[in-house]
Amino acid sequence: MQRDLEKSQQWLTLARKWDLGHRHPENYSIMSYHVFTHECSDSKSDTLRVPIEPLVGFLRHPLAVCVTNEWATILSTEYILPMRESEVMPAPLPPYASRYLFDLGASLWSANTQGGSSLKWLVQGYKRRGLLFDRIFAWEATPHTTSEIFYGLPAQALDAISYFNVPVDPTPGAKHNPLRTLLAVASENDFVVLKIDIDVNPVEEALMEQVLGSKALLAAIDEIYFEHHVRPSPMWHKGWHKTTKPTNKSLADSYQLFTTLRQAGIRAHAW
């Protein structure tokens, strides 16, 4: 990444402009792209190329560790390019479609941690992009009081959220397996965002295997955010060794996982 510092800066510039709603230049060759095409038509106007961050390095911020050890950069999500309303296919979403967020490892809206609140980042980020969630399903194993859970939640998120203050159960079909809930409420006609970062890698890996093994889940999910705890990764020296268990998964497995998800039509983001 040090050798490609200029490209990293171009990537971050595009991501910032993307966040502000700017259009992207079609020849931005440093990015990866998803190509969406209406199957009912071969017209060029029905094909949409949407940029997504490339799979490079150890799948974090391109300046993290290799260029700077500042925690603000290591934990930054500014490199990620979420979808905007105009890029959701079919566009526009049909009136009967719903917008769902499933946040596994949601922490608190008011979380005062170095990484901030994933729940707040996702809800506010998609709102800026024209996508308000009709339902929000959040799982968090750390016990919290009711007042802590709902503190600071804006009315739109408060009215939409179902907060499960219990550990995720990866057993297929289990009551607190979020993928069971996802299949119970969402369909491929809806817009579905799934974030998995619960710092229990056997559970995370089991859930991802279920996603990859289910045609229904692959069809229903539009975007995934996943922190894949693998070795070797500099992140083992930046805190993972304190919160996650040893694993035989490697960075090569990460590349294969995210590539497979993207080829299945899911915008998969390394989180």
C-alpha cells in the first residue's frame, strides 16, 4: 500500500465524493465495480455500473498500519462505498418493497468507543443516501439497560428498531439466529443490509457459511459488512488477540469469501 499511496488517496477522494452524492467518473480504474442489468432488456440504458472499494491489502482502510498507525485511520470506515437509492436495483424500489437493516454486534447508538456506533453509522449513512430503513433488527450480547439501549435514538430509528440484547445463536433455525429472522421477514424484492461483527469468530464463520449455502439468503441480501477475523493480519496486534479466538482462516480465505459474495450479486464490504 505504501507503493500505491497515490492510488489510495484517489480511492479515498472518490469515497468522500461518493458520500456527498457526487457522480463518479466511469474511468476510475482503481475501483472495483458491480454491473447491474435488467434481465428483461438488452438496452444499454438498463445497465448500471456502481463502484465498490477494491479488495486489497489486509482489507481495511488503505492507509491503516502500512502508512499510519493512528487509531482514527485504523478504525475509519471512510474507504467504504455503500449503495445509494438510485443504485438499488430495480430502481426505483417498488412501492411494496421494504428496507431492512440487520446489525449483528450493534453495540449502542450512543456508544462512546474508538470505533463509534455501527448502528448510527449505518442508519445515518443510508439516510444520507436516500434510504430510510423500515425495520431495524439489532443483536448485542453485552447486557445493557433499557435506557442505555434507547438513549439518543432518533424517532425514525426508535420506531423501526427491534433490539435483541442476547447473544447471536448460529444454530440453523434457532430462535436467535438472525438469518432465520431475515428469511422470515424479507424477500429478494426488498432492500436488505446485513452487518456481522460480533468478535466471536466461530459464530461469525458459521453464519457466513449459512449465507453462502442458501440461495434464498444470497438472493435476499443486497449488502454485507463483515469483519473477517483471520490470520495473518496486522489487526491481531491491534486488539483482535484480546477479543477473538484463534482461527485457521487466512487472508486468502477472506479474498475468496468476499469475491464469492460479490460474484453472487451482493455488495460485500470488509468492515
